Amino acid sequence: MKTKIKRVLTRSLLVVFGLLTVVIAVRTYYDGRAQKELDEAWGSLSRATDFASLRTLLPPVSNEEDNAARIWKAAENVFLLDDADGQAALRQVEAALREGKTPDPAGVAAVDALAARNRLALDLVRAAVAKPVFRYNSMSGTAYDRPWDLKIPKFIALVQGLKLIRIKAALEAGSGRTAEALDLWMMGTRLLLLMRRDSPLLGSLGLMPCMRGQIPMLNRIVSGREVDEKDLRILLDLVRIEPWKEELQFAIRYETAFQSQLFWRLIEDPEAAPDWARESSGRGLLGWIFRPVLKSAAAWTARDLEKAARLADRAPYEVSDYIATVAGETSPPMPRSFRSYFGKSGTDILPSSANLLSRKFRFDLLSAWLTVARIGIAGRIHFLRHGVYPATLAELDRDILGEPPVDPYTGRALIYKAGPNGFSVYSVGPNGRDEEGRCAVTLRPSASFRDADDDCVWTETRPSPSRSMGGR
């Protein structure tokens, strides 16, 4: 009996040992293959995106006295923007201004009251934009070593505060105080430009739509009012496309650095990874056994990010399929094995190229608005110099813009219609159709893609002597 038990135990142990040997051998084979795949994919990505570390991309501020975020944090705490009536008035007044209508006097009074309540916060914003750098996180370095600990400014305070600034600016212009209007508008825009390099998430989801909202209000301020060439030159500099192109490139480099650091921690030092990622990727023996899947996931992510990085450098008219992806008609496939392994939170660890493509979509839309704004301002400078508006874009003085920019959605000239008392210039927008300058695009990112009425337009009206600069 004992001999029989011994024999059974021996065979069982041999079977277990054999199974373990097979598991280890299979695991070793797939781990080696996955490691090779990982090295090739991340090597190719690093060459395509000018790979850098997070500390290089987000260096701590050497002198906190230069950090505008210190002042902005104070502004966050004193903004009084949770008044439902005030928010409703902001929405109503902005909608009227964007449509070229006269806002309801009750709404204007409510916005004025909201601006008065927030005078201290607005003064703090003015002090913040005088600083050279914006870095919301502390100088300790912890956030740069662990990018998942990075914090961004309070989103609601930022969006609502900027909305208040630009609407108040347009209302000041409507009251004949063009100098004060331009001062307010420039303050809000400089804050956006200052914040854009602090957090890629903030830049794509918050700042780009906010900057897009600045353009119709600037059009409302400038059109039909006397503004001298010096101020127009300042405005032309503030609506350059290059800073936002840099922000998009920065977002891609940041995402690359973030993902490489996250996967390196999960593969080499899981205890240093954030809990949310560690829970999804497995612990202990299970994590060791399925490490090849994690490496394959890292390689897939690298290829996906490289695809997005290459698309980011191309104009939207050159990439006909990506708009459909962002609009939700299709989505890049994620391997089933990754979804099964990582579970419900797998998308946190495995961002698809749609993540970066959505940022590119917002950049392309913003670039169209900035392009028509630059043409509009250049047309006004031309009028100041020659007393007439250019009959065609080709007549614009070359020292203002150089060659007239093209529509990013067609690769052809923007649509320009001039008359003796003004002109309109517009891009056909994401849907690629000329809709006679009709624009019904909201500022919400989810509503940025429309089947109709998504032209990006700037309308210029000949200045009236009665609508002067108010002593500027």
C-alpha cells in the first residue's frame, strides 16, 4: 500500500514538474520573442518622436518666484464662478456674440456683476501672465519621477474664468472701450499660451478649445473698430499657430515618455508602478507568468503611438481616414488578449492612437481658426496702409504674413469674399464642405465634429469713426 502511494506521489510530482518545465519553457520562449518585439517597437518609436525623459520634458522650475502657477493657484481659490444664474448669462451672452447679435441687457448686467465679484481673481490672472513660466507641480521632483502623480489646474475654474475674461472683453468693446477690451483679451490669451506646456492633457482637452473660443470674441472686438497697426501686430503674434503645433508635438513626446516609464516600471519594478496599473497587470507569480503579454502590450502601444506621431505631422486633407476615427465611426483595434488580461481598466494602460489623434483633431480645428484670424488681422493692416481691403488674398502685403496660408482641410486657398466695406474669409472646416461661412460649432470637444455648418470664419467690417479706440 505504501509502495503504491509512493508510486502515485512520484508520478504526480513528475507530472507537476513536467508541466512546470513546459510552462517555464513556453514562457521563456514567448518572453524572449516579446522582448525582441518590444525593443524593435520602442526603438522605432524613439527615433520617430525624438524620445526624451519626463524630467527633460518637464524640468522643475529653478526659481519659484518665476512660476506663474503659484499665483494661479491663488486665483483658483478666489474665483466665484459657481453662480448658476451667472453661468447661464455667460452662455447666453457668448452665444449672442458668436452669432453677431446684440446680447440681452439682463445677461450683460449679470456678466458685469460676475466680473465685479471676481475682480480679485482677474487681478491675480493679470499678475500671473507677467511671469515667464507655468509649472503647476512642486519642485520636489516626485511628480516628474512618477508622472501619474502629476496634477493639473482646476479645470472648471480655468474654463469658466477664461470664458468670463473673453466675454467681458467683447462687452467692453461693445461699450466703446476697445482699449480695455483688447487688454482683457490679450491677458486671457497670454494665460493660455503660458499654461500650454505644463500638461499635455490640459493642453489638448482644455486649452485648445479655450483658445478656439478666443477667436470669435477677438473678431467681435476688432471688426468695425479702429485699432492701430501696433496693436494689430501684437494680436498677430498672439494668434500664431506655431506654439500650438509645439504643444501637439510635446503631447506626443510626453505620451511616449509616460508610456515607456509606466511599462518599464510594470516590467522591471512593479512595486514602483501606480496601484491602478499594478492591479491591472497582475502581481506575484501571475504577473511573472504573463509578463510576455505585458511586453507585447508595450510593443503594441509603441507601434500605435508611432502611427499617431507620423500622422500628427500631416495636414488633415492628407489623412482622409483619421477624422472618421476621431468622430467615432471607427476605432483602432486592440488585441483581444490584451483586453482579456488587463481587464476593465486596460484602456488606462493601453491608450490607442485615437487618444493622440483626438488631440490632433483639436489642433487642426484650432489651426483653421487661427489661420482665418491671421488673414483677418492682415486684411485690416492692409486697409490701414492702403485705405482699401485687398481684392484677393494674393494682394496682401508680403511683410505681414508672407505667402497667404492655405486651408488646412483642403490644401487650397481659403475662401475669401471682399467688398468695399469689409470682407469675410473662412475655412471649410472638418467636414470639407463649403457652407458659405456658416458656423455652428460649439466649444465642447465632443461637439467639434459636425456634419453641417462647421466653417471657421472671420468677418471684417470697415471701422467707423464713432467706434474708436477710446484713447488707447
